[in-house]
Amino acid sequence: MPIWFAYTMIVLLVITSILLTLLILLHRGKGGGLSSMFGGGVSSSLAGSSVAEKNLDRYTVLVGIVWFACIVGIGLWLRLQTGSGA
């Protein structure tokens, strides 16, 4: 495989890592920290997620899949470059 494949995978891995971190930080916390462990977080809404939160979940999963594919692609490229077949 050509060297540009590895560079493309590394750049994509860095971009998706940053995006994944930002998307995870955008999620609303489900628990209330220490207060929810001791019964303080009982008043959570059971109505479900809004459309924006569902889309945020979808984007996070999509970026996570691309991130995982980049890692697998780099691993396969390294295996082919070293020539180890086992």
C-alpha cells in the first residue's frame, strides 16, 4: 500500500479523535454525580431525549465508527508494510 494511505489514515484519526472528544463533552450528563448516588437525583425527566440529543448520539456513533476504522486501517497497513503474515 502507498505511504499516502498511512498519512491519510493518521490525519483522519487525529481529526476524528478531536471530534469524538468534543461530541462526548457536548452530551448532557445522565447522572448528578455524588448526589445521585445517595438519592438526590430522583427528579430526572423520564420523557426521553429531544431530537437534538438523538442527532448528537448518531453523530457520536458515526464519528466513533470512522475512528475505529482508521485504527484498523493503520493496523492493516503496518502489518502489510512489515511483511509479517502470521
